[in-house]
Amino acid sequence: MSRLDGIALWDGTSDRGTVDLHWTGDRIEAVTGSAVARHDGLSVIPGLIDTHVHFDTAVAEDGVPPDNAWSIVTSDAEKALHVAGNAQRFAASGVTTTRDLAASPVQLAVSRAFDQGVIRGPRLLAYGPVGMTAGHGDLFTHPALENRPPVADGVDECRKLVRRWARAGMHGIKIYTSGGILSMGDQVGWRNHTDAELEAILDESHALGMKVAAHTHSTDGITLALRLGVDSIEHGTGIDEAHYAELLDRRVPVAPTLAVHDVILAGTDPRRADAREKARRALEPRDPAFRAAADAGVRFVLGTDANGHLVRYGDQLHELRLMRDLFGWTDERTLIAGTSDAADAIGLGSLVGTLAPGFGADFVVVRGRPWESLEELTPERIVAVVSRGRVLTGRLPD
């Protein structure tokens, strides 16, 4: 049994005071009150859960994106090393669970390697994309390339691709109910799939026990996604009051991906000038619409679109502060959205995001008390990150 005694602990919803934390492998055995504080200035919080990432890009220590040809000329075997590297670098900033939306068998292979202990890494869920020819997902690949990631056109193809991803072992499915911002030649208002195709995808996914995440940047796209019965809304720009009833009734989580869009709007990458203009038009109503939705009780959870470039390693911590400031939340309310509630949103609420007996041993040791001040949650203040009961980075205090 491993133990960390006499340390302040926030369990995912509330401050537990000074406790003794005991775990065996990937299972917390006990969280009990302690009369002796042994680690002044340190505290433990659950590992963060980022519900929206993309790890199929080159590892970038300097934040510089790879050449556009990288995804074309790089083998799957080499890509797997970068997927693992990206996941490990984000974990070093306290993100112990991630969900890759638009994963390939590469991400799935890395996820299994982490699960089996082949290499140490965070928990990684892989969602297979089901998009159409010339849809948002397809337009990330240069049109001249013949060997493209799979798409599905027509009801039968849509059902078949869902089944193909289920056979591969994907944890869920991603769909698109609007166009996008970074995809080449795309427009936000474009339709992606017909209603019949989308209905088939949802029916097949849910029949096979897989959650469905819906990318959408438009009001119509959110309306359609909610009517279909999706399990989460990704981005959600275009949200309005007409969506509140369904969002609240089913507690549908929304990943706001604030930081990535702020970076695009800032125009720091000149190669994305067209994306900046699309973002300007799509995001103009975002802040007041999101604040109104938060005031109404809409469920926002941590989801960043992180890939190591536009959203760099550790930026999830910045995203939390952006959420707090935009939604008018307390620091503790915001941290819940990045831990226990985010875990529940992706179906892992009984495993991670909470520090209590029976849960997985995923936690972060940090200098300060982030639930009282998120300014104290920065990469530089992280002392150790533990995932599945094993230290991924740093060192546990003696």
C-alpha cells in the first residue's frame, strides 16, 4: 500500500481538510482525517479531465506546428510515439484523463498500451469520427491526397463505419452537425450529413453502447444535435435560450473550448488567416451567449481542443481560469467542471475525478489550494502527478 499522510485534500467537490491518503495500485483504499499536518503549503486534488483533445500531431516543445505534410508522410508507428508523447506532456500538467475526439487506430493503440502498463501514461479515451465526404473532418486532409481517413456517405455507410469503429474497440463516436473553423475550405454553416444519416449514426452508436459527441458551431447545428439525442456538445458556439430546456433536462455537457478560439482570433499563426475570419464571424456572439447559458445552469465542462500547438501543454489550467471569468463561477465551482463533473460527462464518474475509497488513484500534488485560488494551479506549482497509482512526473513528498 502507498500512502501520503497529513496533507490537505480537495476530493472533487469539497475541501476534506488534512487527511491521510492510502492507495494500492489503481485503487484508493482510504481517505481519513488526520490530526497532524505534515506537508505545509501542499495539497492534493483529483487529476484533471480534458473531454476534448487531439493528439495526432507532432510533439512540439516550442509550440510550433508541424509542416502540413507531417500527417501525410508520417507512418502510423511513428505517429503512435507522438500521440503517447503528447498525452504524457499534458499529464505532466495535471491532466490524467483525456478524450481524443476524431481518433484513429493509432490513438486506440496508445490507449491500450497505457491501460496495459506497456508504457506509463494517462487514461485516454478514443472516439472514432463518422463524417461525410467534403465534411468538416474530411477537410483537414488535402483534397489531392488519395489515401484518406475513412468517411461515410449514405445511411448504410454511416451504420457500417460506426460498426467498424466498434469492432476496433473505440470508446465512442464523434459526429459533425456544422462545418468548422480550422478545416480547409470549410464554412461553419455548411450541412454535414443529412438528417437520415445522422439518425442512423446515433441509432447504431447507442445500440452498441457508445456515447456520441457532436461538433457544432451553429445554432442550427446545436438544435439538430439535441434533437438527435447526442451525449455532448463540442464547442457550442451558437447556443441560445431555445436550447436550455433540453440541455438542462438531460444535463448534456458542453465543452466550450475557449482558449483555442482566442488564439485563432488573435491571429498568431499567419497560415490560418482564413480561419481567423471564420472564427471572427462564428464567435462574435460567443461570450454573452455562454454567460447567459451558464447563468441558466447549462453544464459546461473542461474541454479544450488541445493538441500541443494552438492549445499547448498546461493550457488546460489557463482554460479553467477563462471559464471561471467568463461564467462568473467561483474557483471551486470551476475546478469541479474540470474534475468530478468532467469525469461524469464522459462516463467515468465512478472511476476518476473524485478522491474517495474505491476510485482510481489519479491525483495531483500542488503547492497551494487551487479550489480557493486557481491562480495557484500552474505547471510550475505542480509537485507530482499520479495516474493509476503510479507517479507519472515529479516526486511525491516524503
